[in-house]
Amino acid sequence: MIRYALKRLWLGAIIISVAMMMMFAMVYLIPGDPASVALGPRATPEMMEALRVRMGLDQPVWRQFLHFYGSVLRGDLGTEVLSNRPVLDVVMEQLPFTLALVVGGITWSVALGIPLGCIAAVRRGGFVDQVIGVLSVAMIAVPSFVVAIYSLLVFAVALQWLPAIGAGEPGDLASRLQHLILPSLAVGLGWIGYISRMVRASMLETLEASHIRTARAFGLTENRIVYTYALRIAVLPTITLLGVGIGHMLSSSVFAEIVFARPGIGKLVYEAISVRNYPIVSGAVLVTTVFFVLVNVAADILVGLLDPRVRSSFN
Amino acid sequence: MMWRTVRRIMREPLGAVGLTLVTVVVLSAVFASALTSYAPSKISPAERFASPSLLHLLGTDHLGRDLLTRVLYGGRVALLIALGATAVSLVVGVVLGLIAGYGPRWLDNVLLLIFDAVKSFPTVMLALTLVTLFGPSLYAVVLVVMLVNVPGYARIIRTQTLVLKSAEHVMAARSMGASAGRILRVHILPNIIGPILILISMDIPVVVAIEAGMSFLGLGVRPPTPSWGAILNDGFANIRDSYWIVIAGGLPIVLTTLGFTFFGETLRDLFDPRLKGRS
């Protein structure tokens, strides 16, 4: 198990350093000198030179590259030029809002996806199963930004049941949750479909297992078998799926944040791009990627702990 | 052969709905200029924000442009980008997959690592980064689609190539002195094209969504080119007073993605159930 976990972590570390290389290349490739981009057209040559030295742009490329790696490893993602604040602080300030959105999305997808999958598996081949199947495919197919805009139109603008903009009053949990309902639905809807399909498939497989046959032979009711004995095993693949899902949800949270005017990483990056604030863009993308890789590694290790078969297939 | 396939698809309820939607979307895009008498980018200030009527079936936008016309022409943009970008990613994916599967072991490992690294970026973050680098354009959209699709295609091709590499007919060809290029072209490629076609039909909705999503954020095709995402963007700014604009922009996206997904799912279930469970 330890070997499996180490191998998985090692792969994660390589991926993160490749990602860092790409981020460095990105800042380096941007047309124009980063110093002049940062200071704008009215900067004097002396100001530019001072900033170039401060940013280390007068050093050779390989020095800059090593310096970049070193400072990222120390948790220093550079300084935002406009407000002179550390990039990491700016990004970390927004991260909780995006995480809340992703957790909300997971809640929707697990709370609806698992029961739907179970019902479909119990009624396999029947009308209910087919309806759930079509619904799941539809939820997967429709892009999250369309879901976000349409749910805003229906529930916030037309019916006015739920708030349309912002993340709610700070400190007021009820208001925060109320503001989370629609955006997190937009983020999680597709994953209701993925999870219900996954649970249905793995439930059908589990129901064939010998210990379930034994439970049947003992005369337990079908509901008892499905929801107490089989579900425990059938939800395992969902954990790996959610590892991937969190990445997708991070992506769709960009749209949800823009449509519902919520603070968060996505909105931060989007607004940074329009004012060409590159340190923020690369810092936020790097933090998101590291987070995503760690989640996937954690999901894989968790599944390895729960299901020994995965460990051996990895080697 | 073709008609038999169509009949088999139409027998499945999901396939029938999917194929019908796909046909409607494709035909309406192809015959866009015959289906409407307006020009897609013609501005008429007098008719700004007109709600749907017999004159303008889907209403008009903030510049008085007929929305039905923009939706129809937007279909051309969406489908052309979907087909073009998918074709490019397919070619790159097939070449890389064949190299990884048939080439030396170390190259295989390097390529796999790159695929994993590329896939470890959340899609939208990738798109935002690329647009920062190259500016918003059609090419940025194609590049994002490639980076999203190529690792998946290449991985499948690689796996299939590895399997076929040790198959008897490939061994026989190799023992008769066939070159690597000939083996790949004649013996391996024809055997892996089936699953790839099915994957493509399931990826088209993803590409349509990427194009529309990037255009919605103002990072895709430039105005005044009609794009479903751009219509959504125009409508979103006026969602409180002119709800029909977002409806006009979103509906074709919903119908197209549903249509191609239903169609692709049916194709897969009928012809290659092994692909089931891949997402």
C-alpha cells in the first residue's frame, strides 16, 4: 500500500512540476516585456529598469527559471504589481468561495446521483430505469453555463425564489447557503448524471457477487440488500469519479461565478485577464492545478485503501 | 450498409431523437441563408429589443439583429469549428497514439506523462491561460479543443496499438519484412478507426460547448460573427428586460449537445459496447 501511495504521489509531483514549467513558459512567452506590460505605456525607462531588476528579468533565462521554481516551492508566487500584495494572498482570499461552490456541487451530485443510480439498478430494464438513463445523459450533455444562465432566468429573475447575485452576507450562514443553491446546482448537475450511471453500473455488478447471493438466500428484502449491503461496495468507484469531477467542477465554477457575480478563483482569473494582470492569472492557475492534482492523488490513494484490487492493477 | 445503420439507430428511442435533432441542426445550418431573409449582422436600431413576433420569430437583440438568423448562422460557426477542431485533434491524437504504442518504451513513457500533465489542468483554466497568451480568436478555441481531446484519443489509439502489435497478422507482416509505416497504415489503423468514430460523435457536443462557452466569456470568435455563445453573452447583459435573447442563444446549444450525445450513445451501445463506462 505504501509503495502504491508513494508511486501515486511521485506521479503527482511530476505533473505539478510540468505544470509549473508551463506556467513559467507562459509568463515568458507573453508578447512584450512583462515590466512594460505591468507599468503601462507612460512608464519612464528608469522605472522600467528598476522593475526589471526587481522582477529578475535582467538575469539569464535558466537563472529566472530556477528562481521561479525556488520561490514557488517556498510558497512565493510573486507580487501583484497594482496593489503590491503577494499573489498567494490574493488567490487564497478567493479560494474558499470556489471551494464552497465545488462542495455544493458535490453535495447536489451525490445527494441525487446515488439514489437515482440505486433506483435505476433495482428497476433495471423497466420504464423508470429508462427515464433515469435518459435524464442522466441529458444532465451530462447540457453545458453548465447554459444551466447557470437558465436557472438564473427561471428561479432568480422570473420566479424570484432565490437571489441572483453575490455570495450572501458575510457571517450569515442562511444567506450564504441561499446564495449557493443555484450556482452549485449549475456546477453539479452534470455530475448527478455521471454518478447515477456509475452507481447503477457498479450496483448491477455488485448484485451478482456471492455474498449478495448469500444475503438473498437468507431471505433479506431486496431494499435491505441494495441499500445496506450492496451500496457500500457499489459507491466505491464514485470516489475516483469525484476526483475527476472536482476538476470539472472547478472549470464550471468559472462560469457559475461570472453568471451569478460571485467572488472566487474563476472570477479572479477572468477579471485579471481583461486587465492583463498576468501574475494573478499564472498564480491562480497554478494553485488550482496543484489543488486538482492533490485531490486526484488523494482520491486514488483512498480507493487503494478501500479496494486492494486497484493497488495491484497499478503496478 | 448506411441505410441499415440508420434503421438500426432509428429503432432505439434515444437514437431516433438524437439522429432527428442532429439532422435538424445540420440542415438548418447548411440552409441558413434559405431559411431566413435577414442578414446575420445587419444592425437596425429601430427594431432593438423586439420581443418574438411573426416578423422576428425569436425576437431581436440589443442592436436590432434578427435572433433566428443569428442562431441559424451561428449553427454554421459551431458545426464548422466542431468538425474542424475535432479533425485536427484526431490526426494529432492518432499520430501520437501510434508513436506511443508502436515506438520505443521510453518515448511511450514520456508521451503518457505529457498526456497526464495536460489533462491535469482544469479545462476552463487552460482556456483562460491560452487566451491570455494568444488573445481571443478562433485559433485559441481550436487549440483548447485539441489540448482537451488529443490526450484521450492518443491514449485509446495507444492501447489498441499495443494490443494489435502482438496480434498474429501483425507478427506475420513483420516477419515478412514489412516496414513500421506499412504495418501501422495497413494493419493497425483500419482496426482502430471504429471506436474512434464513436468517440468523435460523443465529443462533438463537448467541442460545441467549449466554443459556445469561450464565446460567452468573450474569449472565442470575435463579434460580429454570429455564435451561440456570443448571443448568450449579449442576452445575459439584458436578462432582466429581454429574456428572449438568452433563450434564443441557449436553446440551440441544448438541442445540439443533446442530439449528438443521444446519437453517439446509441452508436456506441449498438456497435461497441466495450467503450461503455468511458467518460
